[in-house]
Amino acid sequence: MKISPAGLAHISIAIILLVYALAYKNVLALSTSLAMILIFYNEYSSFIRSRNAVAYLAVKRSLEKEVCNELDEVAITLSIENKSGFPISRLTILDKLPRFIKFKQGRPAFMISVPPHSIVNISYGVEITASGSHDFTNTMLIISGALGYFYEELEVDTRETIVALPLSIGSAIKMKSLQRILGSYIEGKSTSGLYDLASIREYQAGDDIRKVLWKTYARTMKLMVREDYGEAFARALVMVDIKKFLWDLGPEPNTIAQVTLRLFRSLVELLAKYSSVDLALCVGPSPKVVANAEQDIIASLHRIISAVEAGNGCESSIDVFATVTAFLGKSPEQYDTVVLITNPLSLAIEAPENFEILLKTYGERLMVLIPYYEYDKIIPAEDVTEMVKALSYYTSYTRYGVNITEESFEVFKVRK
């Protein structure tokens, strides 16, 4: 229990008046001081009743939705239930919000009274300014009497999580970028039809048993299947490298991390129209993977983005992506294209041998994709040029090398 400055001032004046009244035998001062002491006592009693009711207080948070897009507005409701027979005269609620969830003005703060055996609901709107997982944790309650002379602070657990998917800017991708990315697939692959033999590969669970090459199995003791032109489905692996410091580079909502994740979603939605797509995103020390994202793009994006707490990122060097196929239960040879989405700043802190491990794993299939961004506002333009040149040297023997998107994935207007 604490006493507020107003309460301290009240009792101090009451005591001074009482001393004055006794010293000078002033009846008016005496009655005033006794009245002030009685008010102070009643306020204390009111606070004690409210504090006793706290043991029977339940606070619950509910969200309008658990999955949304970044820059969406979401309604939050706090339900305060007083299960006791005592009223809570004055309850101040200070809600704690994650970093990238914004209230319109400052911090959400509310003052209410809660009658006995009743529920009071408080609703307010917030804007989700970044993609990723956002964890609400605690809510601060300040219990006091009607006048606020006494108070006690209490934190209650109101944990909930909302996942914001990055915005899709796929409609903004220009024709040249389309041609560059789609041109990476092997000629003749599509989604249906039966024509001539396109390739032979190892058997995978779910393959049509009629496609097994039994003569090859008898000779090599390996189950192999045939793929025909027209039915051979191109396979792509999209990996995205997000480091923690990228969330602090650039203005919100267009930090490098946010722009990179928008490119990630836009590219996945594009490739899913033409191919089978597996996803990988480094979270903490290891990659999070999702297979066959084309079957349900939104659900797949939710699975992988929900693993990323907004403001955090990969804690490993870039060669961690060499382990992605093992997590997926596949081999690098099963992919026609492997896209690594990264940026010059992350590459600048990597040791050359780490990138060489990645090249050794994926070989000529690897494409490095960098989102267009005004990096020269963060580091000198000549340094960016030198980084890209160095990376181009390492990827010179791959089919695709380094590509910088021609379009921007920044947003300049908050959606309503």
C-alpha cells in the first residue's frame, strides 16, 4: 500500500489544523480538522475494501483476430470481472503493448469502477505496424479508494499473441523481374499433361507407383521415378535472411526487415502459381521450414511468420541455410531454383567461407535476391556497390548470380 501526494497533503493539513485548534482553542479549526481526519479514514476503509476484492478479480484479454496483415487495425478488449461482494471504487488500467503495436495517443490508460459481482469491458483499437509474432504479456492495475489517497499496483497476466503477415506487393512486380525469376525454371515444366520423359529422380512418399522404374530398381536397388514434360512440377526453395539489427535500420514501417519480409511474401505468392514452393526462415539459431507452401499459401505463411517475434531475427551465420534441405527431408538436387533473400548489410558481416558453404551446397541453382532499398541513406553508396560486386564474384558461376529487384517494397501510406 502506498499513499499518494494528495493523500499526504490531506492528512498533513488535517494534523496542522488539529494542532492549531488545540493550541488556540479554535472550534472551527477543530471541527474542520476532525472532518478531514474522518474523510481520510473513510478513504482508507474504501481502499481496504477495494484491495480485498482484488483477490476475486479476474482480467482477461481478447483480440478481434489472431492473424492479420501488417498495418491492419485490430480491436483489443479487456474484461474485468469482480467476483467479490465488495465494490472496487477506483481502478486504473495501464495496458502494456509490444513494440510494433501502436495506440493512437501514447499508452492505453483507463479509469473505471467495478461494482460487486459484475463485469466491465474496455475496448480500444491499435495498429499493427510490423509483420511477425506480437506477444501481449501483462496489464498494470492500480487499485485505490474513491479519492485516490491510497493505492496499490498490481501486474496481472493477460497473455495473448497476434501474428501479422507481411503485406503482399506482388501486383507491383515489374515484367523484367517476372521474367528473371520465372526464367529460372527448367524448360518444359508445367502443372498438367503427359508428354515425353523430362527427368528421372528418386522416389518420394506419395509418388504414383506407376511411375517407378522397376528395371532401374532391379539394377541399382534404388527406387527411381520418371517425370514427364507437362507433369513435371518445377520446385523452388525460398530462404529469407533476417537479422535482428535490420528492424532498427530505416523508418517504420519501412525498415529493412519489414521490406525484406514483404518481398518474401510477394515472391512466394508469385512462385506458388507456377511451382511447388518450400520455405525457410532463420529464427534464432536455426531455420524454420515449411514444405509445399503452394497448397495453402496463407496457412504456410502463418506457420513460418508466427515463429518470428517482431524485432528479432537470425542469430546464426548465413551457412545455416545449408542445413535447410535436411530439415525438409530433401536434397538440394531436388530443386530447380533456390532463392536466398538477403541484403548488403547482412552480407557485409559474413565471412566469405560461410557463403562458400552455401554455394557448395546449392551450386548453380542458387539465386541471391536483394530488395530495392535506399541503402546509401544508411551506409555510403560506394560501400553498397563494393558489397554487391564482391557477392557477384562469389556467385559468378551460378546460373542466376545476384539480383536486385527493380521495384520498391516500401509502403508510404497507412491503410485505413
